[in-house]
Amino acid sequence: MDTVSNAVHYVFLATAVCFVLGLHLMNHPRTARRGNALSAGGMAVAIAATVWLVIHEGTITTTGWLVLASGGLIGAALGLYAAREVRMTAMPQLVSVFNAVGGGAAALIAVNDLLQADDAAALGARVSLPGALDIVIGAVTFSGSLIAAGKLQGVVSGAPVVFPGARLLNVLLPASFVAGTVWLVLAPDSRTALYGLTAVALLFGVTMVLPIGGADMPVVIALLNAFTGSAVAMAGFVLNETALIVAGMLVSSSGGILTKLMANAMNRSVVNIVVGGFGTGDGVPTATGPGGAPAQVRQVSADDVAIQLAYARKVVFVPGYGLAAAQAQHELGDLAKLLTDHGVDVSYAVHPVAGRMPGHMNVLLAEANVPYTQLKEMDEVNPEFPQADVALVIGANDVTNPAARRPGNAISGMPILDVDKAKSVVVIKRSMGHGYAGIDNELYTGPRTGMFFTDAKRGLAELKAAVGEFVG
Amino acid sequence: MNDLDLLTAITVFVLSVLVGVEVISKVPATLHTPLMSGSNSVHGIVVIGAMLIAAGSHTWLGYLLAFVAMVFGGMNVVGGYAVTDRMLEMFRARPPETPKNPKAEV
């Protein structure tokens, strides 16, 4: 290595330090933004150093510069536009798309490397093994993340998509990875092996994610995020760049931990989620649809609920995905402020998997200016429900279903919020429709539960107006 | 690349895994979404690999692959950091209360 190359690699080391410290600062809401800025700064310096390295080595052609600059600028513009414009509710999809392109780029690096090598046959396992792994992981992540994003966006059906032979295919495809990888390692110049492996991996990404239900998407996204990290680390081995190895494995291991935390919160194993979604394996899925509404549901109006809220001492809000889908976080924030000013003790019970991503609900409520000190996690808030005069459930379903405490149904054993223990429960929901688990929610038919059938945004606005009349 | 380089690379690989586990396992659930988004931007380092393959390309296929890799990588880096910052900005917009978060260790 010459002096410039050495200097550039010291810069990469500094970048790695920035990444680690940046992630560390994300431990607390107060320092998190600084952590992200530090990480971004490290990235910017590494990119600048790479430009220097490329100039110094002097092998790049004019076309190469054009490709580098135009591709980078187009990608940056697209990314910036998407990041600025995305609604907070659509955040999980966007993160999934960014994850897809990262995995795609990592796979392309290995494809390119194997194509460009002057004498590919002489590459040896040192390059071809990580190259093959990079292609497999990167391509699976690319197509898998796009399907996951499609499911969250509603472009692809959120229900588990099962077709005849799907299970068999999901065994055969990974088996062909092993075969293809061995082939590519033995014959790195084989174009058939290269293209075949890429195609099979892209296909597997699709068939792996399609049968997984929308409720499990948070776990899947976290898992695919970890995959991308590994793909990038493999690209680092191919290119012999430790910067890629460090950053890739940081993401991979942290993504792995997040995946596990998420799966624990749903009381399911990662394997169980990947192998089959809710309702795909056992039993008869409960019929969905508007017909046959249970008789013992008690309906309430905005005024009924407003009286309860206005005279309550302690109110716990339980926001779920319905709140996010209706973009009603601001209405909820306003209602909470009105009640707080009136002297009511208000808190929010946030289930770890509320929303579509770990912590998604916290982001949405933060957007609505809810102090994060009012947000309570499940273990903290569950003992408080018996003291709550009113628990107001807004668009949350499976995470409040007391059926989870009993064995023998789709959500058995899932940790839930003990909403049914509150003195009175009000549920804002558009219909008696099912959640992802596809089963009836026993909370809705409980003796202390009133159902307020409306859209979350409109319902909360009506409540705010009605409460305003009582306390104003 | 000789054996020592490979050994170094593998050492770096293993240690990075351990650091990643250590750094992340203390993050409160509140921050899981920004964290996932933030670590998502970290793997945008792949853009450096894309730049290196652009520099080594001499065929049209090579240019094409490098171009797509640059677009993907650029999107990953810039979009990732921008969207994470947007999320975290909202967390910071609170009045500076004493942070009460006894669940931080969970």
C-alpha cells in the first residue's frame, strides 16, 4: 500500500469509529439525533476519501466518472426526495425499500467482480466464496424487501399468500443455493452458475416473504436489514475493504438483536415466523366479513365517551395501527392535551409491536408532540390498567385480545396489554373486522366495553369537540 | 491478498459482530424504528464498493452494473440518513423534561 491508500484506510477506520459511537448515542432520545449526524459525517468523510483514492489510482475512465457521478447523484436525489416526502405512517415501507437497494447494490458488486476479473478461473475461493454468498444474500434481500414493502403499502396482499408446492419450493430453492455456491466457487468463470445463482436468489426472496402475514412484517424487515448487513460485509471480503466488513457486520449483528427483541415481543420464534405466518398452518381460519356481528356488542356515541373521559381521573390511551392508518395521531395528541389541562392523568400504553415496525407508534406520537415521558411500555403500564377509569383503544386489535392468555388459538401466549382490566373500556374502530391474527377479539364483547364505530380521525375529533363542551 | 490479510479481515468481521451486539442491546423500544433506520443507513457504506467498481469498469456491462449500484447505494445513504434525522428531530422537539425511562434496560 502506498501513502494515499494508507491515509484513506485510516480515514475508513475513523469512519468505523463514527458508526459505533453514532449507534451508541442512539441509546437515548436526547442524544440520538447527534448520533445519526455523527454516523452521517463518518459516511461523508469515507465517500470523500474514496473519491481521493479513485483519483489517485488513476485507472478510472471518463465514462467511469460519468457513471459514478450520475448514478450517485440520481440515487441521492431519489433518496432525499423519498425521505422528505414520506408520511410517518409509511416509514416502514420506505426503510424496507432503502434496505432493498442496499442489498441490491451489494449483490451487484459481487456480480461485477466475478464478471470483470481478467482470469476468473484463477480467482480462487478467497474471492468466489464471499462473492457467491454476497450474491445470494444480497439478491434475496433485494426481492424480499421489495415484497415486504409492497405488503406494507398494500400493493401486495398483506395476507399470507400460499400456493401449492410453496413449502416444497422453499426447501428446494435454498438447496439450490448450496449447489450454485459450490459450483461458482469451483468454476468462478462460469456465467451459467453466476446468472443462475442470482436468478434463484431473487426468486427465493419473493417466495420467502409472500407466505408471511402482514402482522409479522416488522420482524421480517428487521431480519432483512440484518441480511443486508451480511451481504455488505461479504462485498467487503470480495473487494478487500475492511470498512465494508465493519459496517456490514455492525448492522448485521444489531439487526439480528432487533429481530430477536421483536420476535420475543410477539412471543414467537424467528424460525416460526419465516416458516409460516398467522393462520397458514393450523385450524380453520375464522370467517371475516361484515356478516354475523355478535349480538352482545354495546355501541356508544361520542357524547357518552366524552362524559366518561371528562369525569375520569386516569385515562390510558391504547393506540394501534388503525390510528396510524387514519393519520389520527394529531387528533389524539389534541384530545390528550385537553384532558391533561383539565387535570386528568393521561398516559399512552404502547405495545412493542404496535404499528408496523418496532417503535413505530412512538415515532407517530412524537410527530404529534406527545412528550415521550407519557409513553409507557407494556410491562410498565399493565399494572396500571386496574386503576384506569377509562382505557381508550384506538385501532388496536390483537395486542388487546384477552384470548392470548388462553392456550389453543392463533395468538396464545402473545404478550398483550391488559386493557380488559380497566374500569371501563372504549374502543374506537371502524367495524368488528379482525386483526392480522384473523380471530374475534373478546375484549369487544366484554361487559365493560363500549364500541364507538367510526374512523379514528373523525372519532377523535368528535370526542375532542364533545369533551371541550364539558370542560370548557 | 495473502493469508495474513484474510486473517485480519476475519478478525475484523468477528469483532464487529460483538461490538454490534454490545452497542444495540441497550436501546429502549421507543427508539427501535429510528435505530433500524439508522443502521439501515450504515450499510449504505456499500456505496464505497459501488464507487470502486465504477473505477475498475472498462466494459459496457461493467458500467451498467456500476451505474445501478451507484444509484442504489446513493439512495441508501442519503435517503437513510435523511429519513432517520427526520424521525429523530421529532423526538427532540419536546420541552427538555427530565427523562424518566425506567424501562431503558429492557
